[in-house]
Amino acid sequence: MSIDRRSVLAAAAAALTAGCAGGRPPASSPRAAAPSSAAPSRTPGAPLPAGLPDQISHGPRDRQMVALTFHGQGEPRLVEGLLGEVERAGARITVLAVGSWLDVYPRMARRVLDGGHELGNHTQNHRGISAMPADRASAEITQCAERLRRLTGDIGRWFRPSQAQYATPLVQRLARAAGYRHVLSYDVDSLDYTDPGAEAVRRTVLAQARPGSVVSLHFGHAGTVEALPALLDGLKQRGLRAVTTSELLT
């Protein structure tokens, strides 16, 4: 796919901050308290199997599927191009949207869902949630959930912490209280937010992806859009189908 580099330089620069830092899972991840009766409902659909961990980084390793998950903020033209590539390949993705992005581009919420994809929560402002006090971290989660519910009628099934691969025990508890039973992490980091180029993105993902993988990718980067056709073809050649996270786990 050909993209005018000059027209996306500003969008790419702004999106560079969308990358979420990696790291190891928290040493202590106690099971979160049950959500209150006032918590908003999660996405309807096939129920998730019992026994899933509170924090999910991959799905079953015995199924030939992977979940491509996208941190959701970026210039709409790039997002439309990316979704078009995904849909032409017959794939489906999971988008973890930033609430402030939805405030500016509210129509993108329906665009994601109308394409057959999943939409979830990646905090309101994409700041370092792990270092926030409880009240601020809670607001980051609940404000994005409110945006999602206002735009789509539902808060989405998945929450992913901002600027962190794994949620701390506190953030897990706050997410559960907001209506998210599971935090969605990942086991493959494409590093596409560093803008290494389409070939590097393709190579990084294909080198690490295996059955059950959850892959971290980002909207707002021209190289990611350019990488997708070859990336999806490479997964297909290995017998791996790109599906939503819910499909991967159910």
C-alpha cells in the first residue's frame, strides 16, 4: 500500500507516544474483588470460559489462531487504511481505544465495530497509569468506559493499561470494579510505535507469533499499515488465523 509520507509525518510523530512500555508481570497479582452492582455491563456475546486469569497475555496454544490487538489512537485516514487492509484479508482485530481520541473522532468507535472488530478500553488519556494514585487511575478507566458506553451502548469486554504491558494489582482491582473482569496484556510486542519500517514490523511479529499469541500493535503509524498485507499473509502461510481476542479465548 502506498502512503504519502509527507502527509503523515505529523500524525506519526504524535502517535509515537502511543507505545506502551513493556515489563514483567507484577510479582503479586491477587484476585481482584468482585465488581459492585453499579458497574456497567460488559460486551454481550459468547461467555468467556471459566478459569481465565485476571491478566491475560495469550490464549490457548493448541489452536491455530492469534489476536492482533491495536492501541487505539491516530489520524483517521491511517486508521481507515489499516482497517481496510485487515478486512480485505478477512481478518478481525481488537482495538483498545484511548478515550480522548474517541472524544475527537467519535465516529471511529462505530467504524471499528461495524467492521466486525472488538472495541475496548485503553484509558482516557494514555498516561502512566501504574504510577497514579487510586483515584486518578480509576478516573482514567471509568472515563474511557463512559465514552465507550455513550458511543456504542457498552463499555467493551477488554481493558489494557496505558504505558504498561502489565497492570499492577491496584489497576487490576480498579478495572474489575469498572466492569472489566480481565486485563488484556500481550506476549508479542511489534515495537511498531518506534517506526522501524514495515519490513521490521512484519519480521518482528512473525518471528515471535505462535498459536494463541496476543500481538501488540498501534494505530497511527504508516509503517504498520504498510506491514499488514505481508504480515497477515505470513500468518496465513503458517496456518495462523487473525481473530478477535474473544474468539481466541472462546
